[in-house]
Amino acid sequence: MNIYAADEPYQTSVIAISGITQIPWLKLLKPGFRHCFAIIQQGEHWIICEGLSDRVQINQITTEQLPAYLASLCSNGIRLHVVRTRRSGIGGSWMFRPFTCVELVKRLCDVRDRLMFTPHQLHRFLLEQNKNKKLRLSCNRLRSVRVNNTQPS
């Protein structure tokens, strides 16, 4: 099932990267970069997709609820990246890989980097990809969040 509208080739997402974990072995990862999840725009709603160790948790919030939700994430020290990606459709040449929170975000955003395994690697990739784009999200200005729906350059 494709959750995206067929006539919209681009998706806007907010990628959240956190240092919070309950799993002991994840504490071996770089502090501040132990978990990630995606918040994907779907019309007037946002779908929160979070890959956990025992399940995938999916929730929905409205556009009106988004600023308060993002502010609560920021207040807990969670890093946020706004990304615009082209959807390539379902299928393709995805390799068999362990299903982790990073792999879920990569597949939702169509990132096909075979050597990306950790939230810190994902964070560095997103910083590099958005270096020259105006897709920054300031935690200090979340009361007036507006996502630019133009196509990436």
C-alpha cells in the first residue's frame, strides 16, 4: 500500500534524531545519536513512523498539531532535519538488510547508501544534503513552522 498521493512526486519529511534509548547495547552508539524516526507530510496530516526494536509504531497528527509536537521534541534535545525527497515508488533494488530505525528512515526517504547504519551517519548525510538548501528548522521558531513545498533544486 502506497501512503503517498500518486500526483505528488515529492514528499516533505522531518527526520528526528535522538540520543534517548532503553536498549543497553545502543548505548555503544555515539551519544545523542542512538535513535531516529520520520514524520512525513500527507496532505493536512503528518504520519509519524518510528521503527522500534519489536515493532513499527505509526501515529498521525494534524498540521495544526505539528509545531507543538516538534517543539516538544526540541525541548527533549532531539535534532530535527526537514528534507524533501523524490519518491521513486515501491520496489527497486533494495538489498536485504537488518531492519533498524535508520533503515526505516532511509527507505521512507529513498536514501540508498549501503554503508549507512547509524543515526549519526544519517545525521551527517542529511546535513550534507541540505547544506545549500533553505530547509532548516529552528527550534526557537517552532511556533510559526511553515514547510516550503517547492521542489528541491
